[in-house]
Amino acid sequence: MGNLRPALIIGLVLLAYTLWIEWQKDYGPQPVAPSAVESTSFAETSSVPSHDSLDATDLPPPPADETSAAMTRHSGTEQDLPLAGKTVEMKGASPFVTVKTDVLNIEIDLIGGTVVSAELLAYPVVLKNPEIKVNLFSRQGGHMFIAQSGLLSQQPAPNHTSKFQSVRQHYELAAGAEEVRVPLSWESPDGLRVTKTFIFKRDRYDIEVRYQLTNNSAATWTGSRYDQLQQSVPGDEDSGGFTNPGRYSFRGIGFYSPEDKFEKVKFKDIAEEPFKKTFSGGWLAMIQHYFFSAWIPPANEEVTYSTQEIKTSGWPRYIARGISPPQKIAPGDRGEFSSRLYVGPKLQDRLPEVAPGLEHTVNYGIFTIFSKPLFWLLEKIHNVVGNWGWAIVLLTILVKGAFFKLTEAQYKSMARMRKLQPRIDQLKERYGDDRQRMSQAMMEMYKKEKVNPLGGCLPIVVQIPVFIALYWVLLESVELRQAPFILWIQNLSVKDPYFVLPLLNAGFMFATQRLTPAAGMDPLQRKMMSMMPLVFSVMFAFFPAGLVLYWATNAGLSLAQQYYITRKIAAAD
């Protein structure tokens, strides 16, 4: 953006793009507000998929003497397992197991072995209070987000409403240990023993969940495993204002298969078009800005995936589910099911190692083809300089270098236009308000002087996708979240606290304006153009510092390049 017009064009295209997203969010279908304020209880719908179909019908009621039960968290009293179609509310006091590793602090509810809390120890909510960590999961009604799993069978089997037993309430990854195992046990009256084991490993956000079954009954047991993520979506999910980066990041459900690759499903579309496909080598996920959770089955397992909306008295809840093929376990034999639960950040260099295609959870949208190589380059630069702010500066320099020839042609055209400005002013005096004759005279002059007034447009058009792609890289990359730069900028993902970068960018834009020819502009247009640096400065004052750093660096480099080319052409003539 070495002159004001390219800056305006690129900025307005970016602004129009974000406004379009904003319009979609503000005027698209919205969740229906609840009739009453939800309590902070964990009010879970007993939606257990059936063994024979993917409809959300409950399993047959268990035997009367089965120990599985739902417990309320406030009273601590037990209730019978709900019958099909009823709702169970777990209000906050059933026992749970805590697990702490070097990167996670997890709470597992013994009702179903459900993961109900997941603190990411390396990611504080705000830098000013580093003790409070990002918690991806929650029991809270309006913001409930949990990871459930269980077994499906027409015979007794533990699902996410069954109560497990644990010998300990707290586990912690020991110093020097590579993993910690958390076994939960369940047993049916007829002799089916199930151990549900969570396996946590050092420096990893994926957790293996393994079911080991021993059939001590007199009949062959047949059943499947299911994994599901359940989340309620409040009506204010897009709050935070125009400059909140999280508003433009995809929030919803994602499915990946080797054939169809990554498919995004918006929460609001589930009721009208539920997702239902069967494939192997894939996974399901619920995604938000910077973080996500995913269930990843074994690669060779053909899993049936589906979505479901649950209507409640409060905000609607959405389920993304996968069901494995059934296994048969003869009397006296053993069987095993396993899958992995990922709960953590969108670390782009590590996600492909966890599962194929998992890097698609980073939402670059239609600009992925440009954004991915730009992030790769940004990361390589960071590995050398060790600072994301300087990596942004150096990446901007490299991008400007790649487009040097294009921008050189653009600035040469504008420099020639600037030299013709006195003659254009004479034409305006000669023809006055006769704009048609003036335009004809100007075109004749351009043709005679071999100047193309549109000569600078092509370089701008070519660069726009790259600039917007880089915008999305800086917007979406968790690696830049809370990353420091220098001095007063200790967090590139929030606004510049002293507005130095927006003011610096405004200075570059004002200086650029002095070099930019204004051929054919009337006084009102000139006045509007002169106000644009101020308008951009006010807008950038509330954008994340990393984005403004890129924009100001690019503006400064472009100003220097235009000044050099303009002086060079003036000296040659």
C-alpha cells in the first residue's frame, strides 16, 4: 500500500469482506431465546444413540438392580437411571476425578466417565491474571461443552448416564513419567466387566480412551462404542464487537474423511440438514477460535457419523457423534474398544501428527491456498528470530519483495501521472464543468504521453488475495495469541494499549497522500481522501496489534518504495 489508493482499495475490500461476515451473523437465523434463565446446573438430556440405528432413542432400561445411576451434585442423592425419552439433571455434586498433566487439568465425571472440564495450562485467559486458564469444557448450562462416550448394546452396557467407580479421585503425571492412566470400572449384574481407561501422555493434548471388556456372563455380548461432543450455543455467541477476531473464526462442527476432506457444519443448520455419513480414516470435532475438541477413532475403523439438535427449555444443544462397528464377545472372552479425544489449541505444526487432516480445524476459509504457505513462512522466520512481532515485520518485507516488480510498475505509472498534474489542472480550468470534454482531452493527453491511468490497478488486484490471506493468518493462528513483541506491546492479539501503531500507520498514509496524484478529483473527493488516514487510524486503534503491525509495516515499506521510484523518475526526466 505504497500510495493511498491501493491502501483504500485493499482496506475497503477487507472491510467489505468482514462486513459481509458480520451481516451474515447479525441477520442470519438466530437461536431462539430461552423462556427463562438457565441455572448453572449440568442439565444433560439423556440422549443415548441406539445400537440398531442412528436415531437418538435411548437404550432399554437397565435391570432394576443395576448400580448405574444419575446423582445430583447439590444434594448428593441418587436417582434411578432415566427411562427412554426422559431427561436427567445432574446439578453439580456427583463425584468426579481430577487429572493433571504438564499441559492439561481435566475433570472426569464418574457419571458416564464424561470429561466436563479441560483447563489448558499453557493458555491463560488474560495475561494480567495468568492463574486463570482457558477452560475449553464447561458444565454450565448456557455454555455447556462436554465430551461423552459409552457402549451401545441391547444387553447391559455402560453409557454416558452410567455410574463408574474409581479407586482414586486425583491423578497427576509424575516428574519423569511419560504417561498417567486413569481406570474407571463398571460391572453389570450378569457379569460383564468394563474398565474405561483414560491415558494421558506428556506434552500431548490427545487422550486415549480405552474400553476393556470381560464377558463373565453366559451369553455372547454384542455392542458398539460411541463418542460424542455435546455443546449448547447461547444467543450471544458472536458478541464482542466488530473488532473481536473471534467473531470471524468458524464456530461449529467439523468432519473429516479421506474422500470428502474437511466438511464444516454450522450449528444453526443441524436442525434442517443433519449430517449422516459412514467412512473410515476420519474424525469429528467441535471448533471455535484458537481451540477445539475432537474424537479420533482408529484409522481402519468404519465409523458412522451424525449430528443432532436437542431442544431444551434454554438454549439448544448440539451433538456430533460417531458410532463404531459392533463387536461380539463370547462368554469368557475379552474385547477392546479405543479412540482418542483431542482437547487443546490449533497448533498447526503438531496437528498433522495427531491425525490426518486435523490441521483443517484452522479456519482460513477460501484463502487457505495462500494462507497456509504464508503461515509456514511466518513460522520458519519465527524459528530463527524467536519473536512473532519481528517475524511479522520480516514476512511483510519478503511479501513486498515478491511483489516488487508489480508495485514498481504501479508506482512508475503514478509518478508519470503526477508529472502530468499541472497539465490536468490546466484542462480543468479550460473546460470548467464540461466533464465530458475534459475526459476526452485527458484521454488524448494520456495516449500522447503513453500513460495508462489504469496501469496501477493490476498490481493491486493481484496483491489483494495475498494481503487478505495474511490477515487471516494473523487472525486465526493461536501461536500469536498473547505473544509479546517489544516494549509496550506484550500481546499481539489485543489492541495496542497506547495506539502507537495506528498513529504510525496514519503518518505513513498522510505522507503517501502527498505523493499520490489526484487527477480528476473534485474538491469534495479530495477532502474525503484526506480524511481516510484518520478513518483508518480510528478503525485500527481497536484491532489486534499484530494485524496493525503488519499493516503499518507494509504502509511504511510502500511509502519508501514509492518515494524512491518517484524521485528516480523525476531525476531521469
